[in-house]
Amino acid sequence: MDIQFAILGLLDAQPRSGYDLKKIIAESDLFYWSGNNNQIYNSLVSLHNAGLVSVETFQQESLPPRKVYSITPAGQSELRQWLLTDPEPPEIRDPFLIQLAWADQLHGDELDAILARYAVEITILLKMRQAKQQRPAISPQRSPREKFLWKRIEENLAGIYQRELEWVNALRQDLREQYHNRTE
Amino acid sequence: MDIQFAILGLLDAQPRSGYDLKKIIAESDLFYWSGNNNQIYNSLVSLHNAGLVSVETFQQESLPPRKVYSITPAGQSELRQWLLTDPEPPEIRDPFLIQLAWADQLHGDELDAILARYAVEITILLKMRQAKQQRPAISPQRSPREKFLWKRIEENLAGIYQRELEWVNALRQDLREQYHNRTE
DNA sequence: CTTGTCATGTAAGAGGTTACATGATTCG
DNA sequence: CGAATCATGTAACCTCTTACATGACAAG
């Protein structure tokens, strides 16, 4: 998967500048990239070279010119084709699980402490997720169905943290019961 | 997070060669890297330079020499210190959700088709996960608690796919009911 | 008076992937 | 007879990240 298709979709919803895209991607969980300039500005250049987007430059006084990109018909057909390609599975990278894999050398309270810290971390992320879900998102809402799909996508993202939180809490509980939170 | 700590933990359980590590990492979901030579052999060199592992070379007839790495006391204390560092949150990268975010331009049956393909994909991954859970894993099992922790880690990994599958199935069901699987 | 926003762009480097190279042995 | 396993290592490359550079204006 390529950030290009994320950008193409965002431009299909409405024309935007590189700076607009950067902000959206940096704040989004769905568009999981960091939102750094390098990637976005270069992607826009190569999308332009491929004829998938067009640019319009607006001169501004005392500010650098604002370059607003729009999707072209070629870009739209490229996007549509991509929508029909084989879905990729999600990538899961949870370094904490590796930490836990070697954590048996910690004693009970140390182990519970890092589990607690993990739970706090996840709780914060979940809260941030839910906050984003409240305020008007970048969701296009071009049709009731699109609005519905975006709602479900956001629920999916929240669900990931929800499940993780339940998992870690159950684990803490069971460790407490089975090992009374101390090794020998 | 660094692959170095994954390697350090694996070597703490028992001495292994680069080739051993490569196989473990390539097949593992927990150790989420591809298991390519470059990364592993270079990591071993730098771990060795840092004095965190030691090497013993075993000459073999008609095969290249086997270099078996062991963790050093310095390596063990480095590992233990890392275990106490702040847990990192999981990284979720689900390109399919981006595909779905722009998928409103598909009509009902096209949309259901890609959702179905995603469900198949996830089902396969879940089955593979469960298969791995059956056969004797690389789980160290140095104590009952370690065995327990590894079981929970594996359940976590399976749970991710499980939840995703439930989510996509519920979505398909609701689309069928609400939109009768066709747009105008 | 510093921090944040607007707005573009570049540079350097970490991290990660695929593929290549070698070469004997075993399995189907 | 071709493919897989054992076992090391290198090369080329892509992706992505942090940080830098410029410069005006507004807000606290």
C-alpha cells in the first residue's frame, strides 16, 4: 500500500494543498504515516508527473504561494482501480508483547507495574481516539453510506484499543490471582 | 523498539546462530520483522561489538562454519533494563481501512465483494495463527509463569484477527440490511 | 518575546526489504 | 533433476522519520 492512494482519495473528496494533507495525515490514526513533509511533497510531485493530479498556484502576499492540488480524471480511474485490488491484511507491531515475552525475570510487582503503565498508555490513546470521533472529522460524508462507512472505520480503530485494554486488564487480574503478584 | 532486544531475549533463552534467529523471526507473528539476513547478521555484529553477546564458531565439514551466539552478563543486564522501560503502544497499519474509506464509489455488490475478500484473508491468517499455537513453539517455558505469559501473548495475537473478523462480518451484515447491497 | 500557524521545500539517516552469491547435501 | 535445508554474508534500494531552512504574522 502506498501513501499515494491515501492522498488521491483525500484529493478526490476535495482539492487541497500539501500543507492541508500534512495536517490531516499527521493527526489521523487511519492514515498512519507521520505526516512529514518529505513524503507528502514528493508524493505530490510524482502524482503530478504521472498526470493523476493537477496544480493551481495561488500567490499570497507575505506568505509562500499556496499550491492547491486536484485529482484528474486519470487519477480518479487509478483510484477506482485500486479500490478493487486485493485487500491487504493489517500489520500489527506491538513491541510491548516482546517486552512481555521476556518479562518473566521481573518479580510480581515489577511485572504488574509495567502492565499498569501499558494500560495507562492504551487508555490515553483510546480517549484521544474517542475525542477525535466527537469533533467534526475530515470524513467526506458525500452520501449516507459513506458516512456510515467512516463511522465503522472509526469504531474499528477504537475497538483495537478497547480490546487491548480488556486483554491487559484480564491479564493483570489473572496474574494477581494465580501468582499473588510476587515470584518466590 | 529495536530488533536487538528481541534477539537479546532469544539468546537469553538459549544460544543460537544467526540462521536460527532468522528462521524464528521469519515465522513469528510476535517478532514482526521479515527475518532478512541483513538486519539479523548486522545486529549480531553490533551486539558483539557492544559486548552484549559472545560468539563461538563451530567448523563443519562441507558446510560454512556455524557461529553460535550467547548472551553475556552485560547483555543480560541491558535486557533487564529494557524490560523496565516505558511500554510503547502498538502500531496499527491497516491499509484496508483506507481502501474502505474511499469505497463509497463502489456499488453494493462490489463493496461486499472486497469485504468478503478481506474476511477470507483474515480467516486464513487466523487459521495460521491457531496452527502455530498448536505445534511446539519457540516459547522458552522456563517457569510456569513464563509459559502462562506466552500463552496470553499468543491469545492476544489471535484476538486481533478474531476481532477484525467479527468487525468485518458485522459490517457486511449491516450493509446488507441497510443498503440491500446495491447503490441506486 | 516566545510559541504557533501558514506554507513551501531539502538533507541526512535509520530501518527495513528483496535479491544476489556461494556451495554442499538431502528429499521427493 | 529440481527444490529445500543448512549457513554465511553483501548490494541495492525503498520507505519513512527527524531535523533543518526560510519568513511573515498573530496570539498569549
